[in-house]
Amino acid sequence: MKFTNGFWLMRDGVQASYATEVRDLHTGEGHFTAYASVQRVRDRGDTLNSALITVECFSPAEGVIGVRTTHHAGKAHHGPDFGLPGADIDAGGAAKIRREDTVTELTSGPLTLRLDSAAPWGLEFLDADGRRLTAVERKGTAFATTPDGAHHMIGQLALGVGEQIYGLGERFTPYVKNGQSVDIWQADGGTSSEQAYKNIPFHLSSRGYGVFVNHPGRVSYEIGSESVGQLQFSVEDQALEFYVVAGPTPKDVLSRYTALTGRPALPPAWSFGLWLTTSFCTPYDEETVASFVDGMAERDIPLSVFHFDCFWMREYQWTDFRWDPEVFPDPEGMLSRLKERGLRVSMWINPYIAQKSPLFAEAAAEGFLVTRPSGDIWQWDLWQPGMALVDFTHPRARQWYTDKLRALLAMGVDCFKTDFGERVPTDVVWHDGSDPQRMHNYYAQLYNRVVFDLLEQERGSGEAVVFARAATAGGQQFPVHWGGDCFASLEAMAESLRGGLSLSLSGFGFWSHDIGGFEGTPDPAVFKRWLAFGLLSSHSRLHGNVSYRVPWAFGEEAVAVARKFTLLKHRLMPYLYGAAAEAHRTGVPVLRPMLLEFPDDPACRTLDRQYMLGPDLLVAPVFSADGEVECYLPEGTWTHLLTGETVSGPGWRRETHGFDSLPLYVRPGAVLPLGADDQRPDGDWLDGLTLLLAADVHDTTVTVPGRDGTAAAVFRAVREDEEVRVTAEGCERLFRVRTVRGDAAANGSGEVVVRLP
């Protein structure tokens, strides 16, 4: 939200008060509190008829410093609040306070907050070397009232020369957020607008720090878009709390942030295979489903998950968890037949109950639906006629909802697509008394947690996975998330990638998107290009709106492309699941913006049409009809995974690729583990394992994980003159070692020596 009219004036009707000078300061163990007046105090009279802003500085975790600014502390607090599982009650004791003359410093790990109470108001954040990361400057702590009487708390952090800002959730606008106005407010806005399904009040800076605004309601950002040298965030409240998260690298920032807000669960290996759906508004029944499954098998395209979208239920009655008997008269038998073919089953659900469903009266009688202040049940006709919203703040409502899902799990369902969760009203009353403004964004967290927790209870730890659209801070704990409703075009494909890159820099480890686009029917060229992109993502799903996404609907070449990249993804599973285990363990995502792996290369800071898939694979999807694509390779000798061609960086390349190819480069010095089984994602990865040695291998260690994400085998490749010696720990199988050109190989069970070509 903008409060000023240019640099000198305020907008009409806005009155602002800024922290000006420190009037008092108290220190405690690992924290301090400053009281800042909003005007210069020249005599005692200036202390009257004015305000103080209370500024509390503390450390909730190592390498994280929190700042809480408060105007009036007496406002009732109704929640909800973000859960911070990584907040450490002992962190304050571990943090150090140093006070010398007028300077007070709070240090937590490599991060220091500095306040000079003799100077005009300001806070400086310094790294371990004393370098300034950012600062709260003279107008950086404030409150303001607007013409409608609303009270806003305002924070500003200085932007350095050339500093670039990323994150703030899954945003489809430009990847670098400088110059943008962003509202953290859940909306079902598709992928072609400034609205977002996943709004995260966390941003990451190219200078090696992050900032999390600890407020679940609307947070309004002006990123160099009101005061061009400042990143501003504001909330309509009496208090504002934000955390500065130390680096020094972007990976370090994400690791600390996700340790605080929650690390992602490790999805089951089977979920990394290809998902196929009924699509949405297309006609389908069991015969249709069987024809899709048979068609994939006949064309040798391995399928891992089949998903039933909305119309598995009766029209006008979503969500009532009951199969439509006209099109699915024998759901238990159908699911059994799908399971016999080795498939997992996903079902579409949402948190709404349509009035026509018998469940509406059942939930209404129990008080499980959100109500208006009048006591009436909140309802509208958008999406489903007369639908109401399940109140997940009600413990018995949560139990009631999960009991309905439990019946589906008993039939053989494996997971759920938790759709919607964004259209949450604010003119309502919640069972637990939550503030409706704060609950609007937070509802998605309750919804996804309820479903994910049920899956863990019923399927066991390590087997739970959802396909979620909405999320807020902490939502990364419940993977997987997908990009929502995108158009079937090359432009929307690029939009989707920008959203995924932004989400990954907001702490989310796993992300997917609708291959071919959701809205409309893609041109065959678009579909084939999207296949390569989709199957080189953490999770891969064929899904559409009004038309099917079976590959043969787009020609035989599309079938060949789908087959090639599905088989390739299965062979990459020892590598991909290692990246997944790293995301679970450290918070570093599977899909990685180039900035994450190459933070010291300035050219990588703006790249939004390519990414690293895990640490060692560079992917540049093709976004042109003629197959022309530009990509940037950082320093070193890169190896094309599909052709074996080697290319030296740093530098830009312009390449032309057919539909069965794209820029897919192995990082210099990498050892890439490849499985032998290309038919399923959850096979025995050590059976017939091949280690592909990239160019420039010197001393590299790679781990092949087991199903639980822990190391099953560890391999080390060490170069000795013209040879590479590969040793194995924990691997009693024969494994194969191959050079990038494929012309030197050997077998061994404990040590292999390969001569370089």
C-alpha cells in the first residue's frame, strides 16, 4: 500500500508518524527493547500529546533476528498465528548483547543488529564480516492512518545499489520483484495476473539475507515502487513483526527460514512418476479411465498415478465424497482393477459443501460450517450453488471431514488433490474466534494440514502426499503444490516457470504444473514442449480443463516425446530422490533458480527461463514454436545429457532443438547416478546403477538414497592424472561407471578405475 504522494507529500487523508529518536532502552538476556518517540524531543513539553513506538529486538533462532514494532499494545489478539516449529526458546540465551556507550548490538550466529541511540532513529543489520546487509532508516519504522480510519504499521528496509528481491510466494509476474507492488492475499486469479494462490510474506535478497514478515493477514509490499531505495511492508494492525534471516548464501537463507517455519516432508518415490487425470469438464466414466490406462500401456508410456477430477462426484454436490453412480457404478471394483495394474489413485476434493448435498444439512446441524456475524451460514453460488465453507478451526469439524476421506482411503485411494482454499470470506465468524482478516490467508494451512495429517496416519510416515493449490508460510511442510490454472500457450508455460522459481525461493521444496496448460487445448507443439518441461520437474501431471491430455490426442510424435522423457525421469530417480531428500533435510528446493547454485555469478541473478533440477542438472525449457532457445551456462565444462556434447562456460548459447530435446546440461565435475529401471520411479535404484562422470571431475561425492531419504550408498570419484578412481560404500551390487562420451566403462563392486578419453 502506498502512503506518500511523491517524495515530499502524503496522500490525501493519510497521517503518518515515524520513529525519530530513542528515548529509553532496556536490555535483557539475548534481547533489548527501545522506545522511540515520533518527534524530536527538545524539552519536557514535547513528551506530551505524542506517541511512542515500542521496538523489541530478539532472536527466535540462530542466525535470525526479529523486530517487533508496536503502537498500541492493548488491541485484542484473536489469531491465527504462523506456527514456527523451529523457534528456539533458548535462542535468546544463545544470542549476545553488547552495549558500549550509545551503541547496542544484538548478535545471533553470523547476523548482528546495531542501534545507536544517540543518532537519529535507525537499525543496521550486519553480516559476520561487519558488512551492512540492510538497514531500517529514518522513515523505516512508522504507523499511519488512512481516510477510512484504518491503522497501519509500516516497516522499511533499505535496498542497496543493484540489490534484487525474489520470492513472496508463487508469483507469475516478473521473477525479480523490484519495482512491483505485491499484496499477500490469497486469490484464485490464474497464472496470468498479479494475484497468487500461494502468498508467502518472505523475500530473499541477492545480497545474502531474507526477511519474513510474521503476519498471516494481508501484508502489503512496495518493493522500490513507492520509495525507490526502500523495500516497504505494511499491515493493518497495531503491531508489525519481521525477522531478518542470515545467509551468507541463498541456500543458507532458505535453510534457516525453513528450519524456522517447517521443512517439507519427503514425498513417496511413486509420486515422482507420471500422473494422468480425467481432466476437468471432459466427459468420463470407468470405460474412459480404462481406455486412458490401456492407451498409455499400449504405447509404452509408464504411468504411476491416475487422478479423478471433480466430476467423480455428482454435479451440484461438491464436496460430498460420494461417487456418481451413473458414471462409476462400481467404484471399489474399479479402484481394485487400477491397483492391480500397479497404479496409485488420487482424488479431487475441496473444502466446500454444496447445499444440494445431504452433507450440507448434516454439517449445518453440527455447527461445522462457517457463519456470518448474524449466525447465518455463510453461502454463495460461486463454484457450487449455495455452497458453504467447512470451519477447520472446529475440532469436531476436522474429525467429521477426515472421516469422510477415511472412507475413500479404505476403498484404495492413495492421495488427494486439495484444490481451492483461496476464496475465504472475511465477513464471517470462526469457531475458535479467529480474526477473519488473518484467517483469509491462513485457511489453506489448516486445510492442507488436516488432509496431510490424515494421510500420514492412514498410510504411514513417508507415504503422505497431497496435490495442493493454495498455501501460505509454512505450507511447504505438506507437499506437493502445483501452479494452478494456466492457459495452454507457450507464454503461460513461461508464466508457470516464473511462479515455480518464485515459490522455490519462498521455501517450497516441491512444485508441479499442468503439462500442456489447463485452459483450452494446446497446439501440439505447445504440448510437446511442455512435456519435456513437466517431466523435468519434481512432479509431473497431465491435466486439462475442457480437453483430455492423453499424448496420442496430440499426434504420434507427442507419444514418443512423452515416452522418452518419462523413461528418462525414471532413470534419473536415484539423482532426483537425492535432491528430494536434500529438500526434506535442508529446505533447499528440488527446482532451483540459477541464483541458488551460482550466487556469485551476476548473470544468474535474473535468469527466469532456465533452472537447476537438483544441484547438477541445468534445464532450459523451449518456449518458441521453432525450437530456438537461449540459455546461459556458468563457468566450467558442461555436458549435454542427451547428446554427450561438451560446452565451455561462462557464456550464452543459442540452440535449436527438436521436440525430443532441449538444453539439458550436466554440471562440471558432477557424478550423476542413473538407474537401470526406466519403467517405474520407485524401483531398486542400486540394481544396475550407472554413475555418469561429467567433465572436470576432480573430487566428487554422491549419495544414492533409500526410500526413507537416508543414504543407501555413497560413491566418491577422485581424479588421478588421466584416470578417475571411483569407490563405493554401502553398495554390494555391481555398478557401472561411464564417462560423458560413453566410450569408457567398467564394472566393479567396490572400486572402479576409468581412464578418461
